[in-house]
Amino acid sequence: MSIWDGFDREEKAEAAKVTGRVRCVIVDAEETVSKSGYPMFVITVRPSGTSFKVKTWIVKNDVHKFNQNLTKFYDAFPEIPFGERNLMAWIGAEGAAMFGVNDNGYMEVRYFIDAVDATDLPAFEGEKPERQTITSLDDEEDDGELPFV
């Protein structure tokens, strides 16, 4: 028996592309620096009804545009309190975005959709990461005494 016995070409099915206005959930968020040296957020979302992830970026290369884009982001994800700076608290939040296919054939987030304008969209379907509850240690009361003497 040869290793080649039974070999036949397997055609791979192309993954479905989800385009248009779709609910999504944040699966990852990180603060980093762009190749050009600008601070930025890399936000990874999962569109409703899919198992793949789509990355998008909010870059601070122009303060006015950065403020607009970050405001649109917060408006699209009402579960995230406006101005929340702890990125772990973003994970698992549900929102909506306009998805499209770029010139290279990859899925992209074209823009985020304000939660008020997304009320007519179907509910999110699929696996969502569990929302994290963030507790600050700064909230502890200082009694002024050392615990160990």
C-alpha cells in the first residue's frame, strides 16, 4: 500500500463574508504604538453569527480625529461607560459596526454604529467572552497604621 493511495484534491470552502450593519462583540483590546510611532488602540471584534475575528485600529495621529473616533466607539458600545480607560473592561461588550471587505479581500470594520441607530439590528448570535468586573485597589480606606509591626 502506497502513501499516495486515496489522495485526492480537497477544495476548501471560502469563509462567508459578513458585510453591512452587524452586531459585534469585543474579544480583545490593547494599547500599542503604530509603525509610524503613534499611540493607538487595537480592538478585535467578532461579528454576530461568525467564529472569526476582525481587528480595527483607533490611532492618535490627529487629536481631533482621534477624539471623534473614540467618541463613536464609546457610543457604539453602551455597556462600556464613557471614558472607561481599563481595556479589560471593554472585552465582552456588545455593539454594532459597518463591516465591509477591503481591496485585499479581508473583512474590515468601516465604522462603528451608534447604539441608538442599531436598535433595529437582530440580537447578537454566537460566543461572547465573559464581561470582566474591574476592582480598583485605590478604593481601600487607609487607616494610617501598618499591618505589621
